[in-house]
Amino acid sequence: MSADDHHFRREDRAVRWQRIASHIAEHPEDLAVPLANCDRWLALGRVHPAPLREWQRLIHAAQSSPEALHDFVQFLAEPNHDAQPLKSCSPFVGLPLGEPSIPAA
């Protein structure tokens, strides 16, 4: 692999989840994006739907109160991506996060 390989420029997962958490904290209405992704992916006949259903449950709970949203944002921001298998099935594709700041090689 060369230094130009995209794997060297990929954003750190913990940083990515912190960016998602920050965006959701500032724009809770954008929880509609991951919910729509879950709905669409489930409608396509996902072989293992449990993670998507769990994301739906967590997002709906987060929408129920400011305290629940805060707890959800904290969960997203925690650097637990390796210990939390749910995060390997992220429905947050399509959020307008902007470009990540990736250190130059």
C-alpha cells in the first residue's frame, strides 16, 4: 500500500462518531435521516434487521425528551465503537457533516 491509499486518509472512527454526535446535538431534526435509512434498508429485506430496529428504538427514545436526546448524543460521542457492535451498523449515512479534517500524510 502506498501513502496515497485511501485507507491512510480515512477518518478515525471515534472522531467520526463525535462529529455525528455534535451534529445531532445541534440539529436534532436530522434524526429523520437515520430513521429514513433504517426504514429504507428494512424495506429492502435486510437479512439481519436487529441492529436497524435497535437504532430505530434508540432514535425514537432520543426524540422523546431533551434528557433522552442528551443521553443519546453522549452514547454516540463515547469512544466505544470497538465495544459497541451496534455502531458497526451505522444508519447515519447522509448527514450533512461536511468534510472531515484528516491529517496530511
